[in-house]
Amino acid sequence: MIPKEPTYRDRLQPWHLIRHLPNCQRLTVARFARRRDAESYLNALRHLMPAVPHTIIFVNAVPVLDENTVPIPTQLAIEV
């Protein structure tokens, strides 16, 4: 997958709720502008699907330093 420049929408919603899949894969379930919204949604999912693991992560892209570099996504996993 080729990294892309983050869009305006990506910068507005940096909190992602992900579902862990087999073989170290993940699925983005929802994106939020505020961490509190992501935590509330995670609590609702835990009540509905207690056996499925979910994690909240903060996704932010490092700005491009020059024309020869590509942005590297940085992620911070938040265990709630």
C-alpha cells in the first residue's frame, strides 16, 4: 500500500476504532474527532459483541519534510 497525503477529513477524525482480525490484520470500524466519542462507541460495542477485540488508536501523519519524502503514519494505541 502506498502512503498518501492525509485528507482534510483524515485530519478532522484522528481517533479510529479498530477490530482485530486474524493474521495481524485490522479493520477500521469507525472514526471520531474526539476521544470521548470513540470511548463511548467502544463501550457500546463491548456490550453488543463482548468476544470481539476492539482498540482505539490515534492516527496522525507526520508532515512532509521535502518533496522526496513520503508521510509516515504514526499511531498510538489506547487501551480503555
